Amino acid sequence: MANTSTRKALHVLIFSFYLFTLYCDVTYINLEGSRSYGGRFKFLTFLNLCFDAVFFGICVLNDLCGSNISPGDQTSSRSTLQKVRDYLFSVLIVPVGLFVVTSFWILYTIDRELVYPAALDAFIPQWLNHAMHTAVLPYIVIEIYFVYHEYPSRMAGIGGIVTYAALYQAWILWIAYHANFWVYPVLAVLDFKWRGVFFIICWIVFVVLYFIGEGLTSFIWGSAHELGIRKKRDRKSK
């Protein structure tokens, strides 16, 4: 729904925003949690920040030397960059980004000490907190609105996000076992049974958020999205 110049400008601006946010976080925020086992890469928020920077970097590259084939284009095929862009967006960027925003602010509202203790306010400026936990949402909506993304098959899409959730949970459990601490305070107050329930609920939420992303794409792009689904089915039947 955007012309080429608008799409390119948006991607450059958002990519620059994520690079700047990453630079500030890594350069100026030096908390004990970032220096302990696993570093910053044990935090889903930081991983999501990295994913977003990589994704919008791919968007910029795709705008320069890839393709932006719409479902109605019967004469061209998507470039490898466009295929990677579309898969990353549907399987990781949307569900993980929405999970970061919703889970953070829900837990923050219930009891911020479970996810973002008040003591962090003295070290992390409010703009950086919102850059990591709030700005993710409008940027996802902007990308969905202005750029069409072809979703993979349900099996590939749900399989991808569930695999990521399982790997991240395994990473969290390994840290708890090897370094004897829980990355998130909320896990420390749950017993073994409720941790299992919590992890299963997270899987379900990731899948629901995947469907929300697909639903938003269908709502905004309408017939174009349905045409993309039909084309994919036709390719499989051949």
C-alpha cells in the first residue's frame, strides 16, 4: 500500500532506529544482569531487538537489490531476499515482537518487580525502555500496512515459531541449571509444576500471536492475501 520511495524511506528510518537503540543499550547500559552468564543474549527483549535490526536490514537490502512481488504479479517470482524477509516477518518478527510487548506490559501492570524492577529506572532511561518494549508494536503494524508479506504454510509457520519458543525455553532452563539463577524473576516464584504450565501457555500465546499477524495481513491486504494463498496451493498441487 506504499509507493517504492515511501517503503524505502520507512525501512531505512526503522533500521536506523533499531541500530541506534542497540548501540545505546550495548554501549551505555552495563548492568550486572548483562554481565552474568549468557550476557544480554539471555533476554528475549534483547534477542528481539537483534532480530528487528537484522530484519529491517534485510528489508533495506531487498529494496535495493531484491524484489517486492505482489500476489497479483503472474510474470515474476520472489527473490531470495524477499522470501527470507517474508518468512522472518511472519514467523519471528510478528509473534516474538507482539509477545515481548504484551507479556512485558501485562506483567509490569501486575507487579513490575517480576519483570522490570523499579531499581532499573536509575540506569535505563524511559525512552530506551519504550524503544525495546513499546515501539516494537507500531513498527510491526506499519510494516504490515505498507508492505505485503507472503505467509508460509501453516505447518511451516507454526512449526517455526514453536521451535523458536522451545529453543529459547531450553536456553532459559540451561541457564537456571548451569548458573543457578532464573533469567526472569517471575520464574523464581513459581514451583516446578507452574513453571511447566507457564511454558506451555507461552507456546499457546506464540501460536495465537502468529495467527493474529496472519489475520492482520488478511484484513489489511484482503483479496491480495487470499490470492497469495491460492497461488501457494496451486504450486503445491503441481
